[in-house]
Amino acid sequence: MNPILAILKENNISDEQINAVFQALTENPLAAMATVGQLGLPQDKLQLLMTQVMQNPGLIKEAVEELGLDFAKVEAAKEKLQK
């Protein structure tokens, strides 16, 4: 299992909430960060999650694919932010 998804599941984040985070990520990465903040993860787990993402951004793609979402939408959202 993807380490990002594992951290979320270990902290009793529902599949519905996980899908919402990654759906937000495909539409607006900044909004996704706010959504992650609202999950109520303990600070140490939130920090671990962010460290995982920063050190290995490819984990996001893996998680999106594992959830069956469209990674091309993540890339399109990222391009919008860079403009």
C-alpha cells in the first residue's frame, strides 16, 4: 500500500475522506492542503505525511492511481498553479 494512504488509514481516515482529498488534489492542490488539515490528523502524523510527499512527490501519483483517479487532472491542476 502507498505510504500516504497507509498513514491516512492508520489514523482512521475513511475511504470517503481519502477520496475527497485526492479528488480535491486533482482539482486544486492548494484546496487539497486545506482538506488534509481538516482531517484531524495528529501533528506528528501530519508532519510525517507532508515529509513523505515532499521527499517523494511520485507517491501522489501512486496514490491517485491506486484510488483509480485520473493523474492527468493532477498535472493539469499543477500547471494552472504555475501560471
